Amino acid sequence: MGVDIFGLGLDQVLIIALAAVWAGAINTVVGSGTLVTFPVLVAMGFPPVTATISNAMGLIAGNITGTWGYRREIAQVGGTLLRLVPVSLLGGVVGALLLLTLPEEVFETVAPALIVVALFFVIFQPRLQRWVRARKAAEQERRTEIAVQSGEAPPPERPEVGPLLIALVFFAGVYGGYFVAAQGVLLVGILGVFLAATLQQANAVKNALVLTVNLTAAVSYLFLAIDRIEWIVVAIIAVGSTIGGFAGAWVGRRMKPLVLRLVIVTLGVVALVVMIRNLLGA
């Protein structure tokens, strides 16, 4: 007779726990850990919305440990985070409300396209970042020249968090609050191009913003969908993702930019294949 743990067999508990460890690790490095745990939960018979909500809440523990692991890089870009966290928070609220009011098929249809955009950002990040910085430098030089000609003091450099970055981070927050999966890939692609920071710093910001979105969504679930939460699943994923989060931070912070980018692209392609396969099979 098999061991039963709150309605789950011991084999199911172990499978979910192992998936959670792996998900916590890759979420810290880049994202898309949900594409490990979500299919496992669905395969065990959990309804998709229940699986999405329970999985998102469980992975918060891994988000916390992963963010803590990047605390040194976060300290270097603390001012940027103060401006972007409220944007992610708002996006997470909107996304969570969409999850609870719209059919899942709506966002699943556009998710593959979002991953393609994210991979484009990651692959061409160095070139695009040089282009963005060159445009900023040219604009600053033009403004300085105008100020000098008019006898005014040279204007300060524009802040690195511009309207476009804010809009894209908000969009990523909506995406993360609704679908959860691969929001890290999308965010690290956006931040890698439009944030004046190293890839490691961008990854640290990504971890903090993903944590913000998931915490915001979790609060929304508690108020609006507590009956859809499987707490035993949340607990198992929380423990596993905590372990994975520490491991992922240790590995990710020691990766060279090129290696980290290759990992990001590889996981992003896997996410894309999974999403397209699910879409075609629906």
C-alpha cells in the first residue's frame, strides 16, 4: 500500500519536489522554471488554473532565495529597482486579475510570440545595447551643444529608466501575473537592452522584479481564488524551489556573460517549444 500525503502519493511528492528544485535553480539563472513544474502538476490531474496559481505561490520561496543570492548586484542598482518595482507591482495586479477573469487560451495563444521577442532581445543584446547607448550619447551631446550655445549650464544625463523601459517592465509584469512561465526570459531580455547595466546586474533586477510580480499575484489569489489553491503543492514547491534558488544563485553569479546568454537562449527555446506544442495540442 502506497504512502498517502494529504492526497498525494509519495512518488508524486518526490516528483513535484525534484521539479521544484530544478525550477527554483533555473528561475534564478534566467526564468522559465514554471515550464518544469506546471506540466508536472497538469500531468498529475490538477486543473490548469489551479496548477498555475499553486505553482506560482510555491515558487515565491525560490524567488526570495534567488534574489538574496544576487544581493550584491542589487545593491549596485538599488535606485533603479526603486523606480521599477512599483511598475512590476501594478503589472502583476493586472495580470493576476486577467488570470482569474479570462480563459487561459487567450494568453497561451500569444505566449510563443512573446518568447520569440524575448529571445531576440537576449541574442542581440550586446548590439542593441550599443545602439541604445549610442543614441543616448548622441542625444546628450546634442542637448549639451544647444545649452552651450544658449549660455546655459549643460543638462544632466537622462536617467537610465526611461518611459520605454517602464512600459516594457509593466507589460512583463502583466505577462508574469497572468501566465507566470518564462517571465524571467522576457524580463532579462528587456533589461539587458534598455537598462544601462551589466548582464549580471540585469539578472539581479530581473529576480527582484519577478519576486515582486509573484508576491503581488499571490496576494490577489488569496483574496480572489483561495478555493483554487492546493496548499500541499504550494508547500512542496516552496521547499524545493528554496533549495534550487540558492543553488541557482551560486551558479548564475559565477557564469560569464556569454555562457549566461547561451543558457538563457537554450531555456527560452525550450520554453517556446513547450508552449507551441501545448498550443497545437489544445
